[in-house]
Amino acid sequence: MKMLLAALAALAALAFAGSAGAVGSPWDTSFDGDGRVTTDFGSNEVLGDVVVQPDGKVVVVGTRGGTFGAFAVARYNTDGSLDSSFDGDGKAENGGGFGTGSEAFAVALQPDGKIVVAGNVCGGQGCDFQLQRYNTNGSLDTSFNGNGTVGVGVGGARNDTAHAVAIQPDGKILAAGDSCAPTFLGGCLVAVMRFEANGSIDAGFGGGVVATDLGGGSPSSSIRGVGVQSDGTVVLAGTHLASDDPGCSFGSTCFSIIKPKIALVRYSSSGTLLGTTFARYTDGLSGRGDALAIQSDGRVVVTGVSTDDSFERDFGVARFTSAGALDPTFSSDGRQTTDLGGIDLANDVGVQSSGGIVVIGTTGASGQIVRYTSFGALDPAFNGDGRFTDSFAAEAVAIAPDGKIVVAGTLAGDFAVSRFVADGGDGTAPVLSLPGALLAEATSPAGAVVAYTATATDNEDPAPDVVCTPASGSTFGLGVTTVSCTATDDVGNQSSGSFSVHVVDTIAPKILAGTIRVNADSPAGTVVNYLVAVHDAVDPSPSLDCQPPSGGTFPIGVTVVTCVAEDASGNSSERSFRIIVIGFRDQVSDLNDAIANLPLTGQADVRRDSALQFCQNAFAPANWASNSMPRTNDAGRFALTEIRQCVLYLMGPPTEVATASASIRLALINLVCTVAHARYDEVKVASGANASRLVQAKTSLDQADAAPGTNGALFDCVNAWSILRNEPPQYTS
């Protein structure tokens, strides 16, 4: 058996680096990046067994080759890296002593996390069972037989090897295997030993060492699995090589009819062999038993090689009731064979918590995983057809707490560990989580930069890859753009989805314009060419219409220009600004003439003459600057107050004055308010303008605007000028 496994391992070494992570494949890429890892102990290693701790860490055991072999143990973190907390580098090895060699074939975990390894130790007098127990940190446990190692033989110069180990609920340790005579024709016995938790032999189990001859004429038996049923019964599984004719021996002419049979052996908790039916089972189950698993309901699963009369070799699985009878609920007759297309060798079995029965082995140089339902059929939920073939070493299997499948073997003289997802060939696509329809405001002619979040979850892959087009952070043009996303898990399953991004332009253009002040060049006013700017973030050239248009003649006084801008998206804005044409002295000269020509007599005439005097005083050259604006000093304020007095005299009594001079009076009031408004516009943009004074002046001007042409408007406009006169001047004499 060892030679066959070694040959298969050498073949597997040629193909191990082959396929990885194809679409739908079950490789768990979170384990060392591609689902597999190898470990070298410095010589030719041969793997024996694998187990997974409750925390997900993986422990493998085997033999470190060389002149004298030694037990080799490696522990891996859940990501496939060697666990440095285990003996400093994740690896530990211990030999049997000077002049001896040790081989490790099986491993079991105690509830306290200690690791029990079983195999043999061989010297000049044959081989004995050997057990070693390791602490969780990788050191030998000195509470186990004083040095962490114990060796016990059946007796005589026999070769005794423990191929299986199990921990009873009470902490006692069972080791099972075979005890073979020094020569091949002497055959092998079934051997089982039980140890106390401290490493001493448990005499309460048949004296501690039990060897059983299964009979059949010069028999040869080998045990590869051991387990404990809930009532304490010990169950062993393996192969019994004997003739169907009890009178036929290995040396006789009937040697050709000797075939391997699956063997089941059961002992009571005290070490007594239980029943002949359970002790040797040969009912048509030709083949070999290489592994055993006891289900939670007590039923016993045995796997190995099924061999027919033509010696074709297929995966063979049989399930027995807890009493040892073939279980008819498993493939109708308790047995199942699977032809994988070559020389198929099943090496180990594990039972998932879901009830799935996982069998691993080889076909030629390829590793094999086959999963059966609890009823014995190939499970299509596993990789589509219940099986998976690839290049990996497959000599031992363990089921992780999360259901993942851990397979171990030997590759090119090194330990090789692979991990697969629980369902084999993850066929479940990731679930995309996408935003709903997004609305964004354009910020440039190109559109808008839009960031979004698209994620995915997956039943196996903790971080599926999500790719969206256009990508988050791209510039999206005006209108509706469809974003298409695809999520891909680590085995290639994909799901797709989409959402829309609607980029709109709802912001109107901004018109940039302000008050314009110019001097009149004639009594009619002056031609004004003005420039109005318009800006839009999206439309580089929005339309603009201003009325009155630029280039026309604007009269003396204030003209309001209203502009309307519209962008390509139909957004429009409106803004008004004032054009102030200054020519007050010319206007007042005309008004003075109008006052002098009023057709009044008597008292009205006297009042007219007084008004005329005030207006003439107001427009004395000493009170006005060269630009036809009142000075910004007290002389300028005096000019405005004189106009105010002129207005008051024109308002009567007598009534005939007020009536005759109504239009003149209104023109003068408008002149005073125009000057005040112009002064306000100048001061508010001047450097160092006093904000509180501007607020007061604006209040007065707003009041005047609310009652145009009235006595109150006149006073408010003069007050505004008075408030502003202490501000930094915009004009100088």
C-alpha cells in the first residue's frame, strides 16, 4: 500500500501545478491564493493524515524521511500560511530514538486542543505502535508518558503499526492497525490498543493490547480506520485478505481465488470481540477498506477500492447500520461503486454536517473528490455531477467546521494540502447591490462627475470582484446613461445588473452687470455702449437679450436696462441694472429758466422769485464739481438742501404756485433722489465703505422710492446724502 501511494504521489507531482480556479471549480482561493500549499521538511516526506481544528486551522501529520524516519507535524492558519505559533515555524518533528525510525499515519484532536499522532517505531526487533502527543504550541506534551512519546508492541518480533487513532469521550486514546509476522506468509492480525490520558496502557481494555485473527486460512488483515459509537463500542474498518475456501492457504494451488474483502471489527468498551457477523464481513464486498467514518446517528461508512472478477478498480463505499448490517437506505443495498475512468483508488472518507459523504482518492495522476448524498447517490449539488477531478494529491480528507473540504497528500516528497469550498464547484453567483436611478447636476459642458457604490455578496467568496462601466467617478454626459455592472466570485460565477445616471442642467445662466455712470454730452444725454457678461457652467454660449440695447442714446437721469439670458437647456435668468447719465447743472439751468418764466403775480410771484433764488444758489459753480455732480463736501450738501428749499417754495401756498410749478417741482425732487442714488452706488463699491452707514442710507432711499415725487421722498433723499457724505469720497472737486 505504501509503495502504491508513493507511486501515485510521484505521478501527481507531474501535474499538481495544472489547472486552478476554473469557472465553477471548487478550489478555495482564500487558502494560500489558489487553494493549495506544499511544505518541505528537508527530505522525502510521506503524508499520513489530516485534521481540522475547531478554529479552522489545519494539522497534517506524516513521516519525515531520511536514514531514520521521524514523526512530522505541520499546522496551517486558515489562510494557508504555516502557523508560527506552532513550534516557531509551523513545523515539528520527533524521531523514535537512536538507531530507530518512526512513521506517522494518523492524527486525532483532543477536546483541549492537544494533538495525538499515531504510527510506529521500528528497530532491530521489529516495529511497535508509537503515539506522540503535542501541546497546542507544537512542543511534546511531557504529561504524556513523561516525554510525550509512548511505544507499545503486541509481543514477539512482530511488526506492529497503528494506522488509525481516535479519542474517546472520556479522554482515553484508541490506536488501531495491524500486527504482522516477520514473513509475508505469516499474515497479519488486527491490533487495537487503548491508552489512558496520561499515556499508560489501559488494562481495562482486554489488558490494553488486543490482537485478533479474523480467520480464513493463513489470513492477512489490515486496519485503516477506528471510531467509537455512542455506547462506547469500538469499531474498526480495513481489509481482510483470505480465501473463500477455508481450507485454502496462501501456498496452495487455490491462491488465485484469494481476494481482498472489506473487514469490519467491533469490540465492546472492555475489549471483547463482538459477534462473528460484525467481526468479518465478506458478503460480496470484494475490495479494500481504507477509511472509516461514524455518522452522528451511529451508522458506519467505509470506503476503499471495489474490485470485480476482472480486477477493475473503482471507488467503493458501503454503509452499515450500527449493528453491522448493510444499510438498505444507502443505494438500496448498502453499497455504491463509482467508476471514474481508470484505476480508481478511494483513500479516505469524511461526513459533512449536512449528511454529504465525501470520498477522496486518485485516478492515475489525478486527485478525485466524490460526494454522495445520505442515500448513496452521486450528489449533483456538488460540482454539478457529484465529483471533481484535478491535479492534487489526495490521500487523506478532513471536513472543516464550516463544511469546507481539506485534502492532503504527498507531492514530490513534500506535504501537499488543498482546500475546497463546501459545495464543490460553487455554483452560486454573487448578489449585486446597486444604487437606484441617480440624478446629478451638470457642472461642465461635459456633464458631471458621478461617484456611486456598487457591492456584492457571495455564499463562498468574501470579496467578489465588481466591475461597472462607466466606472464610479467617471464623467457622465447630459441625459441618461446606463451603468452596467458585473460581479464575479473567485471561481468565476457572475451576476449582472444595471442602473441609470441622469445628468441634468437646471441652473440658469448668471448675468454679470452693474450700475454704469456716465456724463451727458448734450441735453439729450449720451450714447452708451455697455458690456454685459453671461456665464453658464454647461452651455458655453447662452443667448442674451438686453433692453434698451447697448449703443443707444440714454437720457440724463437713470435708465433701467433689463437683460434676459437663456441656456441650451431652456434655463433662463433675468437681471436689471441702471445706467445713470449725469448732467444736473444743465437740467437745473433749464429748470431755472422754467421757474423764472412761471406766469405768476402778486404773492405767488414773490414765492416764485424766492424758489428761483434757492435754485440759483444750489447750482452756483462753487457747489459743483467739474463732472456736473455736487461736491462731496459740505458745499455739495448745501447745494442739495438749497434745491430742497426751492422745491418747498414751489409747493405753495398760494395754491396757484403749487399748481403752476407741479412738473418743475417733480423734476427737482427726481434730481435730488437721482443724486442720492448715484452717490450710494459710488460709495458701496468704494474701498473702506462703512457698512452700517450704507444700511441707513439704503433704508432712506427705499423709503423715497416708495413715495416718488412727494415731500417725504425729498427729505429721505437729502437724508441719504447727508448720511453718505462722511464716507470716503468717490469724486473730488
